[in-house]
Amino acid sequence: MFQTHLGEYAALLTAVFWTITGIAFESAGKKVGSLSTNLIRLFMAFIFIGIYSLITRGSFIPFDASTHNWVWLSLSGLVGFVIGDLLLFEAYVVIGSRISMLIMSLTPPITALLGWLIMGEVLTPQNFLGMLLTLVGIMLVVLDRKPKNKDVVDSPSNGIKPTKNKIKLNYPIIGILLAFGGAVGQGTGLVLSKFGMQDFDPFAATQIRVITGFVGFSILFVFMRRWKKVIEAIKNKKAMTRLGIGAFFGPFLGVSFSLLSVKHTTTGVASTIMAIVPVLIIPPAVIFFKEKVTLKEIIGSVIAVGGVALFFM
């Protein structure tokens, strides 16, 4: 039974791991910044995966990977880790991990939509309905009606025209756009990962992506002259503890299990199960960050996840 649904179980564990890592990285990012958080967590993940590979495969670095593996997994690391996660981690700081992960539920529909536009893959009316539901769920959370000014009485007699309630964003637009960019980056990275991995070991494949991501961020830090910030972050014990937790459950376990999942089941099924993070993350967000979650936001999160599920049914 377990072997038959290995991909589905791996995807479910991935959702749990990403819930933990989202909370950990939000906390760390607010203490030392999103850029330092990205670089340090990738270095930690490289060590975690290296030790695991040394024990299980006899090699700290995946020298047995083919040229095909290195090229496409490296490209996946640049798109997914450097671009996608750079945007996502900044979104953690701006709007928090809960709302960021909710917007990240757009990743599966975005991936399928790109496949339809670029590669001519077939999308059914049910697929488009699923995308629509996901968007409705997200909009229910991020949008709200702005009440008119109660101190002003609107009437023709005082020359003021009656005003209607206006739609406003509950969260900063920059944070929403950052999370959306993260969804596009991670969706593209997942597709590239599956193509680049083929029958290669998922953990070793993740390490190739991590290596590329670390090199990419290192180059970025050289141009931005931000290495001093990294040293300051390393000295922050509370941030480093959260980074260690996030790196273990994120780039090490989370990403590796996501690749294990797409290896043993379809990308669509895996993405659908992984997309339950916006619902899973609600209780930790309330407990650890004391966020006030409204019934409307809970309903919106469930609708968004339901839309993703409908997309791949």
C-alpha cells in the first residue's frame, strides 16, 4: 500500500515540512533579512544532504550525476532557489508566511498554464474552473471592502455625491507580487527538476540544485557587497537556530521529498497535495505569530486549495 502511493505520501510529508520551514524562515528573515536567510539556509542544506548522501550513497557530492542531470538541475536551482525563493523569502518579511504560502498555491495552475501556452499541453474546462476557484479563494483573503467615511453624510443637499464601498487590499501589493513571483519561479523550477532528474536519486538531485543556488546567491552578495550582513546574521543565535530548523525541513527534507514525490507520481498530483500548506499553516501562524485569522480567510484558503485539487482531478 505504502509503495503503491509512495509519491502521494512523499507529497503529504512535503506539505508538512514546508509548513514548518515557512514559519522558521519568516521568523529568521525578520531578524536578519531575507537575503542572508537564503544564503545561510542553502549552505546548511548542502551540509545536511552531503552527510546523508555520504552515509547512503558513499559520496558527499553527487559526482555520479550525468551531464544532463547537472545542466537541467542547475538551471532548476537558479530558477527555483535564486529567483523563486529570493522573491518568496522577501514576501515572508513583507506579508508573512501564511499569506505568502496561500498565494504560492497558484504554483500548480501557473505551471500547467505555462505548459498550455508554451508547449501546447491540453487544458480542459475543469482545469480552468480549478484555476478560477484558486484565484477566488486568494482574492477572498487579500481583498476587502473599504468602508466610506462615516463622518461625512452623503446627500444631494450638501453637495456630496453618495459613495460606494471601495475594494482595498488587506496586504501590501509589493508583498503579494513578490509571493506571486515566487510561485512562478518554484513552479518552473519543479518542471525543470523533473526533466533533469529522470531516474537520478532525489536527494542527490536536490544537492545539485542547492549548490547552484548557493553559488548564485554568493555572486549576488559579491555585487551587492552584503557579506558583512551574513557575518552579523551568523552571530545572531536565535536567527541561526530558526535557520537550522528551516534548512533541515526545507531545502533538505522538503525539496528532496518533493522530488521523490514527482518521481513516483505525476507532477499534477504531487503539486495538488503539496498545495495544502496554506491550510496547514493557519494554526502555527496563530500560535507562534499571534496572527488574527478571520473566518473569511479560512474559507478563502480552503477554496484556494480546493481549486488546486479540482484542477488535477
